[in-house]
Amino acid sequence: MSKGTQILELTGLRFDANLGILDHEKRAPQPIQVDAELNLGTQRLEPRDDDILHVLDYRKVRKIIIEECTSEHVNLLESLIGKLAQRLMQLPGVVGVRVRIAKLEIFDDCEVAIRVETGLW
């Protein structure tokens, strides 16, 4: 039975979040982009069967990311990404998380992002 490290990636997820310290940021949500990598550790190269119940469902991961980022207004990007990384680490089988959140419209000439890595890589 062959094994390998399995990484679940979700990239380019865009939605509006209530985030920031500026007046206009507190009045209206702004677009963010989330990229996440979840280290599922050593797995069989082929699952024991073809049943979604035996793997981490990426639909659930997407839903959690959106819920964590939109549940309440957060002043700091650092606070939001820390909260999200901790939540993703709680998912079954996850041994490491890399997550990046970018604020897409804060400046005209660049995007601003924070990246966090926790757990095993």
C-alpha cells in the first residue's frame, strides 16, 4: 500500500468581509481573498473506498472559511487570520494549516495580505 502526504488546497476564494479600522471599512464590507492549505499528513495514495465520508470534504472547508470571516466585524486582519487558522486546525485529520488573507481594495496599487502557518509542515 503506497502512501504520501496529502494537502487540501483551496485558493482564490473571494467574498466580502466586515474587516478594518477605517470608517468606510466599518460601514460596509470589503472584498477579500482567502487561500488555504490543510496538511492532512500521511495518507494512502488511494482512499480505502470511494466514499466522501472517509475524507475531509472541501465543501465543508469552504463553508467554514466563509463563516469564520463573515460572522462579525473584526478590526485587524491579524485577528481574523488567527481565528481562521485555529478553526481550520480543529478539523479532523488536519495536522497543519497555511492560510493567506488578502484585502483586495485597500490600496489602488497593491493588495495587502497576511499569511499564517501553524502545525506540521
